[in-house]
Amino acid sequence: MPNYLPDPNSLNFATFIEWLNPDFVSRGQHANVRVACVQYQMRKISSFEEFATQISYFVGVAGEYRADFVLLPEFVSAQLLSQEPAVSALEGIRRLAGYESRFVELMQSLAARYGLTVIAGSHPVAEGSKLYNVACVCLPTGEVVRQPKLHITPSERKYWGISGGHTLSAIDTPKCRIGVLICYDVEFPEASRYLADDGAEIVFVPFCTDSRQAYLRVRYCAHARAIENQIYVALAGTVGNLPSVGNLDVNYGQAAVLTPSDFAFARDGIAAEADSNEETVLICDVDLNALHGARAGGSVTPRLDRRGDLFRLVSHLPADQAPNGPGDGPLGGQPGES
């Protein structure tokens, strides 16, 4: 390699020597992923611009810490209703749906500005006479992928008339393949298994709960999903109060990043967790190689040991949306099933 470096002793030549180590195992191109979970305090605001300033601050914090993902809570946009006179829960959620375009544009611009993926909590979306609870995943390229909430709580159905969505898929991002399950969705094991079979390595769970009991339902189920599917699960929720906003006036939350339970991970299966009910940003690194190592040869290997001859998870999604199955374990279904 002539003229590679100014080095008179080698007459300005350079030599490349490759010394192979038979014990070296490559860690891959994107082994470590940094996740930021925003534990967002609901407080009264006077304008959309004030809301945008607060959201921009927290996404900016994630950007300063060089996070690859930032997760916002479910119904984080409900803060916008505090600028309006108190109305019924049903009228309020319909008004909130009217902010959809401005909300998505804000999240989309922040993802592009900071070069990260924003899981923008969730926002109500009106489609004809129906209302859906939808998470927008904003990629740094400007692309927006929408994931509706599938399972609707009795409270959402009673007070807001929200309907459950009908699509679920893993999402390719610059760092890894992810999935999104909104709050109650993580309490149903079929949805997480479907995403894991579709290649998701991290499942993000934006949630909104009003008590410790409600929060723990989400938390314990999320941890079970991490263990049984050998994936990471990240949670972020709202804290604080919005006295004038019906059905969203009280909030309880604790952000966390949960792992499978094995030697490659934290002893208690908690990579990181925030103090409950305090506004903060939880920053956590997760190792994808540790995840795949555990799947292939951990103390237990639930993805390899599934009994496809006994049990089958059947999906009614269109065949072109159903996953083809994991590369390290049986799917146990036919085309269009998972």
C-alpha cells in the first residue's frame, strides 16, 4: 500500500497483517442498543406550543445521551386537553383526536432532528365513526409506522368508545427489529409471541395507569413476556395529575427495562428502573448479542423448546402480514398462522 502513511523507515509503505484469534467471537454490527424511557409528568399547559416544548426537551435529552430509541407514554398527548374547559370524557377524547396531524408532525420532526427512533406513546385516531388508540413509531428517516392498540380495556370502551385495531407487525429500525404493544396489549401473551416470531428483539410498551395495582398488572405481564419470548421489554408511563381531564386525571407509573431471567442479564431481570411517580428519563443499554446467545444456549431455551406438536398459536391476520417464524425455534403453524 504505497503512500499510505508518511513513514521513512518503510519508504512510505504500509503492510496489513491479519492475525486470526480462533477464540474470538464477533459481537456483530449493532450489539449494544441504548433506550430512553420518558416518565412524563402530566401538568396543565396553555398551548400546543408549550406541549411541544416539553416533549422536545425530553427527546433532546435522549439525543444528548445518544439514545437509539426514546419511548413516550400512552396518551401523552392528553395533556393538550388541560388547555381547554373541562368536558365529558367522550367529548374530550374526540377533541384530542383533532390534534393528530400536529402531534405526528412534531414527533416526526424530533426523530429526524436527533437521528433516533421515537416511539411516540399513543394518540387517539378517528377513522369515520370509530376511534382507535394508536402508537406512532417515527424513524429518523422520516418514515412513520402506526401500531394500533389491539385489546381495549373496559374503561376505554365505556368512557371513550375506543375500538381495537386489527394489525400487528414487527418494525425494522436502524438498530434492530422492534415491536410495540400499548399497555393492556402486553397482558395477552399471544401478541408478544407473535412479535417475537416476527423477529422483534425489543418490545416497547407505552402505558397509562392510575394506580399501583393497575401498573403492576402491566409490569408483571411485561416481565413474563420478556422471559417466555427471550426479548427485552421497555416500559414508560405517565405520572402526575390532570384534574380537568376526564378519565385521565390520576396517573401512576414507573419506567423500566426488563430482560429474560438468565446469567447473561441482571440478576433480577431488571436492566434498569426509575423511581416511581417522579418525572425523569431512564437511560439503559441492552446487549442484543447476549439476547441471541441466551436464545441459542441459555440455562433454559424456551424459544427452542416450544412444543409445536402440542400447541399452536393461530393468527387471523392476513397471510402476507403473518410472520414466517423465528430462525431459532419452531413456529408450529401453517402459512398465515403463527
